[in-house]
Amino acid sequence: MVLKNSMKRCLIIFGLFVFGLSANADFVELDTDVNMNNFWEKSGKDTQKILDIHSKILNTNKLNKHVSIVLYSASKTINAEAHYMDKSIYVYTGILPYIDNDDELAFLISHEIAHCLDFYDGPLKAFTMRLNPKEYETKADLIGIDMMVKAGYNPISAICAMNKISSESVWDNWIFYSHPKGSTRMVNMYKYIYKKYPEALNSDMVKNINYQNFVYSSQKELNAFNLKEKLQKNQRNENL
Ligand SMILES: [Zn+2]
């Protein structure tokens, strides 16, 4: 009996020793990438990127309002939204596969920051936004472009991103749609960039396939706009 007990004890100690070795080996293996230089690196690179670009936009635009941001993974919806109650931005993980670079993400975040800044004007403003959602969507697109440019990003990427994710509702003027048609939003952004940031139209980003797709699909509207601008420019030169 005594011998049996001591044998059992030996087996348990041996088992614990072997388990301890293997557990220790796993721990060492998992930990080899961590050092003092990357200790504070977040586990999610996507979260890190969102936080970095968000802070860069807030700081370079010297915004005096607090706007927080979270990466929301509970839903795979392709969306990002601004919340009135807590002035927070929710970036849904479902939208990330459609974002190709920092510039596109910067537009997405800038657009939502623009909504949050409007929310800071109080409940009456929020109510007005509810009544005229399309007007405020356009405003957020254009203010968003201003903020992203100030932070050093290329505004052409706003069109590249929108060309992938914006929906094309049946009508622009219809109460059931809170957002203008995607094509209308992109043409409005193009006109804004043309007048305010013309150098962006000569950047390499205009070769982006999504921007090219926008140019093809909105050819009629762009040609009409460019022709009108050209005529107005000639008129101004004649009057000089
Ligand atoms: Zn919006």
C-alpha cells in the first residue's frame, strides 16, 4: 500500500514536470515577438490604424471638441456612423475590406467627425439634421474632404472609397432615403475638389481603378461640368 502510494506520487510529480516543461515551452514560444519596442503595440493592427488616423485628423485640424472612435465588430454591416448621444464614431469591421489605404480611411473618419461636430451644436441641430439628412450628408462629405486634406491625405481617395461603398438609391429626392445617391455625392465631391484642391486632380491617385470607374460612370455629368467651367473661365478672361 505504502509502495503504491509513493509510486502514485512519483507519477504525479513526473506528470507535472512534463506538463510544466511543455507549458513553459509554449509560453516561451508565444512570447518571443514581444520586446520593449513593441510592448504597447495593440493586438489589432486595424484598431491601431483607426486610432492613429483619427487622432491625426483631430490634431491637425485643431478641433476643440472631443470625438471618440471605436472599431465595432459585433456586426459585419458595411458601415461607419456617428452617434449623437455620445459623440462617438463607430467603424464597423465589415467596411474594412473595402478600404484600401490610409487616405480612404481618413475620408471615412473625417466624414463622421463632421457629423459629430454638428451634433455638438445641440439637440435642435440634431433634429434639423434628421429632417434634412441629405443636406447634412453632402456637408459632411465636403467638410470631411477639408479635414482630410488638412491632415495630409489625398481627397481623390474620398471618391475612390465612395465608388466602392456608396449605394445608388432609386431617387435623390425621396423621403425613405437618408443619403443622396452615391453618384450624386461623388460628382459633388469632384466639383468641390476641382475648385478647392485642383492639384489633387493631377496626382497619381487619379489612376486608381475605382476613381477611373467613377470617371466612366459619371462621364456625362463631368463633361457638362468641365465644359461649363471652361466657358466661365474664357468669359472671365475676355472681361479682363
Ligand atoms: Zn454621413
